[in-house]
Amino acid sequence: MAQEAIRARIAASPAAPATTPPAPAPARRRRGNSILASPIFETLQIRDFRWIWIGSFISFMAMNMQMITRGWLVLRLENDSPLALVLVMVSFAAPMTIVSLVGGALADRLPKKNLIIISQSANAVMTFVLAMMDASGTIWFGAVLIIGVVNGSMMAINMPSRQAIISDIVPENKLMNAVALNNSAMNLTRIIGPAIAGFLIIFIQTSGVFYLISIIYVLSALSLLMVKTNTVRAKSARKSIGKDIYEGLRYVWGDVNLRGLILMAFLPSLFGFTLFALLPVWAREALNVNSSDLGILMTMMGVGALAGTLGLAAIRKFSRRGLLLLGLGVVWGITLVGLANSMIFLVAVPFLLLIGLISAVYMSLNMTLTQLWAAPEMRGRVMSIMMMTFGLMPIGALPFGTIAEYIGTANALTISGAMLSLLILAFAFAYPAFRRIE
């Protein structure tokens, strides 16, 4: 009995837990799995999509850092000219309105992964050249424009493949989650990218930041080597690139819903995204900011955008998505008018948060519906037409940049926001069937 009592005390004693502690690793693994299993992150359970997401995060980090760094360089070279700033944005984006069509045709006939790797590597090289010219003092405005054209052309090859490959990897019923998460990668970098770049400019100048950006582009290209999916759509007869492009344009024009979705992507690009091009000049005029303050303002838009895309990713299904898209567009324009007339830093911040949230949900929802409506063998070309809208963003800002030279940036942005709301309302009444898109 005494021995049994001793054994019972030993078993109950706290000195014996030597065998229990090693369990935390599986517990941590279970916690990680439960996070991935949540409605928000469910598509990250797919290995290849995880690498696509990582590659997108790295690529968008480079792009957002480059955007603010290039803008700051141009303001320095051209004495704070809003028109010069818009021209540089046009040099980057204009090729996307033409080259993206080529990129889409290539995406439907060549391995998408290879196209992404090649384009990212080329961007790394061009950014490195820009860094060397900036560091040596040989940089001039024309050189920034030329390098912008090459960067924009490579982005036009990259983006249709990067968007279309998601549909090759993710099941259709999870596509909205995947598109929203992929866009959240961009929006997360909009939070940290501009802030990091604005802060680093103070210490290593614009040239040092360009060197860092070129390295980030290389990392983005390397991340795609981990993706195993590399589908190429079989074609019954080999056509020319021009024939493929024509076929894609005719396909989109012939489908009423696709035509409406593309138009709904064009309107914000022409009138809503003018803020992205003119924000540095508006912030200097209205708020008298420095480079780090500008980084904070752009970060606020990124915070709102990240919240919007993660919220959309958490929703598995909802109805009347066409009506929601229309409502978001109208509110976007009204909010832009409110921001344009804000003259205090702390008043501008909530407007930027809201614009970031609305624009991110709008574009993610539009992208999802477009991929769902497009036939798989046409998806690369359809996405390339969507990418043209990004090319139109600075082109749409060009007349408003010119207007800003004469009546001020705040007034130019007010006109832009008002036109966005009015045109989307006009579209809603002209195409009532769009409101019923599910």
C-alpha cells in the first residue's frame, strides 16, 4: 500500500512533466493551418498560389517604391512641375495600352510563368541603369521618360500573365478569394512601400533606393521559379499575334457583360486614378509636405485598400455584384471631391483611407467578374484589355495635370471626382441590365 501511495504521489507530482513540453510545434502548426483555413486565406492553402502571392507581393513592393522615388526625382529635376510628373507617369503607363494586348496574346500561347520571369528581370536591369545614372549625376528628364517606357512595356507583358495564371491554379468557386488576396499583396505594399521609400530617400538619396528596387525585382523573378503550374492553351491552328489580338477584342465587344465590365474599369482609370498621378503635387500645394509625409499619405491609401481586399476575400458569395460596383464608383468620385478640398493633413487622412478601400474593392470585384465571364482560352487576352485601363490612368491624368497648371491641383481633382460619379450614374441608367449582374 505504501509503495502504491508513493507511486501515486510521483505520478501526480509536478516534477514529472518532462515528457509533455515538446508538443508546442504541432500546436503552432495547427494554429497556422487554422489561419490558412479561414475564409480570408483559404486559397493560400494551394502551394502554387502561395508562390504567386509571394511573387506579387515582391513585385508590387518594387513598383510602389519606384513610383514615389521616380516622382520625387522628377520633382527635383523639373522644379515641382505637375505636368512633368504626369508626363513621366504617362511614359510608364502609355505602353500598357498597346503592349498589354501583345502580352495577353502571348499569355494565351506561351508559358505564363516564363513571361513573368523575363519581364521582371528586364525591369530589374532598367531600374539598375536608372540608379547608376542618378548616382553619377548624368540623369536627365528625357532619360527618365525612356526608361519609363521600357518599364511600362515589361509591366504590360507581366500583368496579363500574372492575373490569368491565377485561374489556371485556383478552382472557379474560389476565384474571388484568390483575386482579392492577390490584390491584397499589392495593397499591403502600398502601405509599406511608399513609406519605406520616402524614409530611405532622406538617407540614401533616390539613387540608393533605385538600386534597392532593382534587387527586389530580381527576387520577384526568382520566386516564380517555385511555381509548378505552367499551362499553355492548346490552339487548333497557329495564328499571328495580330489575329489573336483582333479575336480577343471582338470576343469582348460581342459579350454585353464583358463589355460593361471593361467600360466600368475604364471610367475610374480616366477619372478616379488621377489622384495617384497628382497626389505628390497636390500634397505639396495643399499640405506643404516633405518626402516622408508624402510616404505616409500614400500609406494611408494602402491601409484602406488592404482592409477592403481582405474584407472582400472573406466573403464567399453575395448577390447583386453589378449594383455594388456601380454604388462604389459613385461614392469613389464623391470622396475624391472631398479630399481635393481638404487643406489639413489630419483631415486628408480619412479621405485617403476611404478612397483606398473603395478603389481596392471596386477593382478586385471587377477583376473577379471579368475572369468568371471570360472563356479559359480567351482569359489572357481579356485580362490584357483590363490591363489597358491601368495604362489609361496617367493618360487620363494628363489633361487634369494641364488643368492643374492653370487653376490648381485641388480644382483639377474636384472636376475629376465629379465627372467619375456623374459618368457612372449615366452608365447605370443607360445599361440597367448591368445592375443585375451576379
